[in-house]
Amino acid sequence: MTAAAETLTVHLPAAAMERLRRVSQIARRPIDRLVADTLEASLPPLLESVPPFYHVQLAALESLSSTELQAHVQAQMDTDTIDRYDLLLERNSAGILNTQEKEELDALRTRADLLMYRKAYAALILKWRGEYIPSPATLQATQ
């Protein structure tokens, strides 16, 4: 069974069209299938790709200004929280966490996951808007 298809007219530069024809010929695939597969592979993931638990908080990023999104991209956990998280992870690996520490580790893991998702989704929105996204090395050098 094939997925439903829609028709879309796209105006491409002659050079791009020639490349498509050539790749289509080499791959022995129809141009429309080649374009559809290329688009599918190159489009970024949407909010629906992350666990539903985070949807509301991530959707809120979509209405933020680029400056606000940049702040989210650059956000970090404070060192005390990171140190505590690392300690709890070590204790968990050693099998010596008590119930309270397990709950704390779960809460810190959720907090770390949310931070990661917020940073990634903020960067993705900035990219869609054509904005500058600093590289991880640049971010690390400025912090």
C-alpha cells in the first residue's frame, strides 16, 4: 500500500532541475519519488517526535522572539546540580541509592531531558527562521 500523495508545483532553477534529472537517471528512480524521499530525509523533526510529556513546554517556545530562543539555546544547568546528578548516577550504578535518592535522580533526569529538548527545539526554531545558531564549541567558549 502506498501513502496518499498530493500535487505541489515547485519552480526550480534550471541547474537544480538538471541535477535532479541526472540523479534520477543514475538512481533509476522517478524524479518525483527522488524529490519526495530527499525532502522527507532532510526535513527536521517536529514537536510530535519528542515524548508527549514535553509537548506543552516545548510548544511554548514557538511564540518566543529570536533573542529569547537564543537564551534557551545557551541555557545550562548550574554546576551544583550537575555535580549532584553525577553523584546520584554513580550511586545508582553502584546500586546504593535509597528511595529518596532514586526520586531525586528521576527528577534531575527529567529536568536534564527538558533542558536538552528545550535547547534543541529552540535551535531548530531559530534555524527555521534563518537565524544564527552558535556551534557547541562557540557556546562552550562563551560560557
